[in-house]
Amino acid sequence: MVQWHKAVIKEKEGENMAARTFKGGVHPYDGKDLSKDVNTASLLPKGDLVYPMSQHIGAPAKAVVAKGDKVLVGQKIGEASGNLSANVISSVSGTVKAVEPRLTVAGTMVESVVIENDKEYTTIEGLGEKRDYTKLSKKEIREIIKEAGIVGMGGAGFPTHVKLTPENDAAIDYVIVNGSECEPYLTSDYRMMVEEPERIITGLKIVLRLFENAKGVIAVEDNKKDAIAKLTELAASEDRIEVMALKTKYPQGAERQLMYAVTKRETNASMHPADAGCIVNNVDTMISIAFAVAESTPLVRRIITVSGDAITSPVNFNVLTGTNYAELVEAAGGFKEKPAKLISGGPMMGQAIYSLDLPVTKTSSALLAFVRDEEAESVESPCIRCGRCVAVCPSRLLPNRLTQLSLRSDYEGFEKMYGLECCECGSCSYVCPSKRHLTQAIKQGKKAVMDLHKKNK
């Protein structure tokens, strides 16, 4: 048994493990019925491909191609710079049209490589070749994952090769595959669990080779019964892999809440999962690991949900990175009604966008379009101190108080009240009867505190 050296981690041996959830959380309308039963459709791009050099947490990649260069599918066009960074790989063959700033989902201009697709999809040598991963060393597996440019595809974009290289491999005793997909409307992970369960198992087996003491757990919300059944059948012969059903609740897929549900270990915002003996990866990240290590294919594709009540035919697309968002909407039948709100990602934690002239990146999980913008229509009123935000907060914070401190720019008080522990899930704003923008204010407070820390270093 690993001896934990940080008091904040608690292994609650006597607790009822059947609960498989966390305290707090909400149950919003999930909207998944719009796309969950539709088979994933492959979509090839029509126009130019745009590859931002920053599609991950950490330092942006450095472009290693220039205007006029010919490129191939699978070729590195952006090289990781620094320890916390990730390569960027071309998903098409063609000619580099420009290396210039382009607009991203975050609303910022990011240095990007723009490629004119020649529609021939000529690949680099060896791409797609089968590889016996059981004969690879730990170092070789990690190097392949690094070269493939794989990052966390649940939204955070943490470089996967860094996550899979903790200080002590032997201290890792859980490798958790996050199959919760608790965000409303998103069904891309669900479709992959139904359509590509073999690759999920393969990816997990590859990662388990790095951690000899670890058990693999595929954690899935219990409303995805067919996915649980398929994965359980495939894992039946695997001694080190278990499929675990979790209670359906938002934000069950948040990293700390997921870890607690699976292991009953508690962590704080200053810690990494590895500090609690855990490695956590998204379903699509595991599939990408399987592609890279077992099939010699770097990260060049993304499964993305296109949904919402303004979309004519909601669906999940298997698209190449760099594809324009506008092409996704066109392929989904266009808008059946002019949308009042567009979101990249889920409605709880996604980013509102004002343009479709944006590229699909490694962390693009969904493009949602809604006829109404309920948040814009709502009228914010004073806090009535009902305590609902406190009751649902999965981090056990006081969102109403943190909001006040943030709005008053009392960042010292904000930090003392554990404002940095907020996971930004949006549950507090969702239940607030006064329609207060609690999550937005707390996010601003967190950013201000972290900026102050950087300034004082």
C-alpha cells in the first residue's frame, strides 16, 4: 500500500464504495438524445486547414515549416518548446500558405500554420503501420506519445507525455479512464465507447505497461449502460482492468470529483493526480495513445459533437484537426433557425463564440448552437442568501462569498477562502435563483490571484 505523505489525501477505507460519486453537483437537462444514437460520421475538409501552435497547456509549439513548404499527413509542423508543450502534426498533405496569427476559440490571435489541402492525403513513411507495443520499453512508449503530439482531449489539453512521466512510476496504483462525459449535449466520448471500445482497452493496456503496480479503471456514468456492457465484456479477460459505473451527475467527469468517486482520495488544486497515486486520461486520449503506439498514427483527428436546438441534424463527426467550424455546421445540415448563441464545448464549461471561422483543435469537444441565449435574457438580481450555491458546489466552497470578494478585488481574502480550489464547473451559477454570474466572477478572481503570484515571483 502506498504511504501518502500529504495529509490532504484521505483513503476512506470504511466508507461505502458503492456510492461512486461525490458531494454536491447538479442534474441539468443533458440534451444527449439529440446525437447519442447517431453513428459517428467521417468528414473530410473542403477549405484550408489552420493549426494553432497553442492547442495545449504550456508553452506554444514552434512552427518548423514556412510559407511554400510541401507537407504530408503525419508530418510535424510545430515542435514542442520547453518541458510543458506539445508537437503539432499536419492532418493533410498540401502546401503551407502562411504562418501567421489566427483567431482561436479563446478569442485570441495565436500563431498558426495555414495549409492548402491538395486532397491527396499523402502520408509520411510508415504512418498507419501496426506495431507490437508489448516489445517497447517505457522510454520508447513515452517518446512515441510525445512525438505524436497527444494532449488531454477532455478539454484541459495537458501534454500527455508529461502526465505519463511522474517522479515515481511505482507510486501510481490507479490509471483512470474518464468515460463520464457529464457535460450536457456532448456525446463524442459515448459514441467512441460504443464504436471503438477495443482501442480504449488497447490504449489503457499500453499505459498500464508504464505503471507496474497500477490497476486500470474505466469510469462511466451509469446512464451509458450499453457502453458499460461492451467495455465490461472486453475487459473480462484483463486481470488489471475494471469497468466502474458511476452515478450520473454533473460534474462527475471533473478530475478531482472523478478521482474521489473511484478511489475516495481527496486532492486540492495545488496537487496533480499523480500525487494521489492516480493517472487520469479521457476516453479519446486513450484512443489516441492506441493509434500512436500500436498503429503508428499521430494525433491528427478529433471526434466532435455538433448539436443544439438550432442544428438541423445533430451528429458526431470524425474530423481532421484544422478543419473549419463552419464546415461542421454545413455538414450537419446547417442551421434550422438562426442561433442566438454558439458555444465551443459544453454549455456548462464551454466558451461562447461569435464566429464560425475557427479551427478544430485537439481540445475541441463540441460545437453547440442554440435558438435562445438564456443567460443573456436573464436579469441578475441581488443575492438572497439561499445557500443553494453552497449545497451544490463539488469543491465545498462558498461561491456567493467568493464572488463578493472577487468583485471587490479583495484577492487576499479570495485566496484565504480557498478560491483557487474552484473547478469552474458552473454548478453554482446554474442553481442560483438570482441569476448571478457566480462562476464568471470566481474565474476572474482566480486569474487575478494567479497573475499576482506570477508578478511576485
